[in-house]
Amino acid sequence: MAHPVRIGIIGCGSVMQDGYLPIARDLQARGLAVLRVVCDSDPGRAALLQLPGQPAFTTDYRAVLADDAVELVLVLTPPASHASIAADALRHGKHVLLEKPMALSLGEAADLVTLAARSPGFLIVAPHIVLSPTYQQIGRFLRQGMIGTVVAARGLCGHSGPDWSGWYYQAGGGGPLFDLAVYNVTSLTGWLGPVRRVGAVTGITAPERRVGDRRVQVSAEDNAMLLLDFGDATFASVTSSFAIQQYRDATIELYGTHGTIRLQGDDWAPRGIDRWLTATGTWEHLDEPAPEWSYLDGLRHAVSCIRSGSPPMNAPEHAYHVLEVLLKAREAGRTGQMQPIESTVPRLTFE
Ligand SMILES: NC(=O)c1ccc[n+]([C@@H]2O[C@H](COP(=O)([O-])OP(=O)(O)OC[C@H]3O[C@@H](n4cnc5c(N)ncnc54)[C@H](O)[C@@H]3O)[C@@H](O)[C@H]2O)c1
């Protein structure tokens, strides 16, 4: 029988404490994984964590990688250190789950994809949307031709902005492109295939933000609208923003030659599917197939892949393509010019 997968976590901030840690605890309780060591450069994080089984705590991520027993490393630091830590982990033969964005430059991202291909460990990059049963169900509908050929789509992902860490507003790794548009662009490219050109308008609505009890100068765009050209006259728009207080509607809508499909809720927290078919002329609502699904279920998937020896469903090449779209969207916002996209996406299977 497969042994519990030994996990090391690097970065113990918001997404670790509120997201991955509860999943790791559940996996540990069910004998599927063991949380062996956690790391944060801030020694104060050690006191914050009530950890199952009392794993070791370190402030040096290299100690996690040097632990031969650790099989799976979660890289949950801010984006600036993603590529270097993930590369180091792959070089140490670890399986790696890396939070988004995978890197801040295409060069770093390409190196990671190459390294992952020739390393014993796999690389899974968030977001893990393509694993969602709702996402998969829509993928099957599209492959079956239920709404014909998709010719247009719209995506929306926004909120009023993170209130716990200032880096979310700083140039480099901050801004809603990397934090939010990354979800919609992953969803749309997984269903529709690669983007060929991207255009964008981007801007800063609030030059200063309050984060906890600090004031932060905003240097990354906090409001962005993307125009995606998939070729063959197929287009999509994506709204992504830290300047939206609330919305209440389907966040992704796909318009085909024979109908429309709407994903209710967000793609990272789906709440069912609506479809309208030309043949019937009526709306139909399909209940959410997996209300318990978490947008961090990539961790469950990673553990399952290690235990079964099967490859992950989400390939790093997809994350690379999404990163190219996002970086070039930022460039398009700066220059006002549509930007060509060179990479492509692997064809997904919808089970
Ligand atoms: N918070 C969320 O809801 C959320 C959701 C999805 C994805 N993410 C992604 O997860 C990542 C982390 O986000 P967050 O909100 O948890 O950030 P955060 O600022 O709350 O936490 C980051 C933690 O990493 C630590 N850290 C920084 N550099 C380090 C290093 N070199 N070694 C060890 N620790 C280091 C910091 O001390 C901090 O505790 C980001 O890539 C973000 O995009 C966050």
C-alpha cells in the first residue's frame, strides 16, 4: 500500500493558513499524507501555527529541500521568489506545487518547464481550476459540441483587494492580473485553446491602499480589462480588478453557434452551470456537481498522483502560456498595442 506522502511547506501566510493547511490536516487525518516540515522566513509564523503532528519549523527554505524524506514541496511565498525556490526544489528531486504566478518573467518560466520535464519530480502550478468537476463538465459539453463552436466569451474576476500583504499592490508580482485574471485566462485557454493576441487597458484607481495598519503606495495596476483573440474570429474579454466591491452573476459566459453556457459563481468557487440551447430555446440550470470542491484541491491531486504514480492533469506548459498572456497584457496596457502570443497550451482531457 502507498505510504503517506511527506510534505514540506515553504511560505506560511494567508493561503497556507486558511487554505492549504486545512487540506493537509485532512489528508494527514486520513493517512494519505504527513506534514513533515514548514518554513517561513518570518520566525514569528512558527507561533501562529497549531500544526498537526508538530512538524519541524525552519526559517530557511533550503532546510526543507535538504530533508531527503520530503517528497512534495508547496511553494506558497510571494511571487518574487516562486521561480527560484521551485527550481531549487525540482533540482533536489522534489515534486513541487507552486502558487501562481509561476514566475515573473518568461525566461524563468521556460527554465522551470524545462527543468520539470527532466526532473524526477513533477511541477503543478496553481490555479488548479482544470481539476474542478464543474470545469470538467463544461469541458465535456464543449467537446460534445453542445453549443456548437464557441465564438465569444467573457470572464470576470474581482474584489476590493487583499488586506493582509502589501506586495499584492507592488510592481513585479502584485496586481489583479497575476492574482485574479490568472483564473479566467486559465479557464478560457483550457477550454478554447491558445490565445493568439492579447490587448488590454490597465490602470491604477487608488494610488495608495491601507493594508492592515499600514499605508502602501500602489505601483502595480489594480484595474485591468483584457481582450483575447483566439484566432478564427473567436474573442473573449476578461475583467480583473482590485477595485470591485461586489458582483452577482455568472462570471464566465461562453457563446457558441448553437447556444450559451454560463458558469455560476467564480471559476475558483463554482456554483453550477446554466445552459441555453438554440434547439430548445430555454434556459436550464444544472446544480453544482461538487459543492465541496476547493480551489486549492491541487494539493489533493498532487498527493494522489504521487501515491498512484500517475502524472498530474495540469501541465506546467499551460501555466507558461497563461503567464505569457498576462505579461503581454501588461505590455499591451502600457503601450496600447495588441501583443502577439507565441506559446500554446496542451490539449486537456475532460474525464
Ligand atoms: N491568500 C490567498 O487567498 C491566495 C489564494 C490563492 C493563491 N495565493 C497565492 O499564494 C501565494 C502566497 O500568498 P499569501 O496571500 O499567502 O501571501 P502572504 O503575504 O500572506 O504570505 C507569504 C508568506 O511567505 C513568507 N515568505 C516570503 N519569502 C519567503 C522565503 N523566501 N522563504 C520562506 N518564506 C517566505 C512570508 O513571510 C509570508 O509569511 C501567492 O503566490 C498568492 O498569489 C494566495
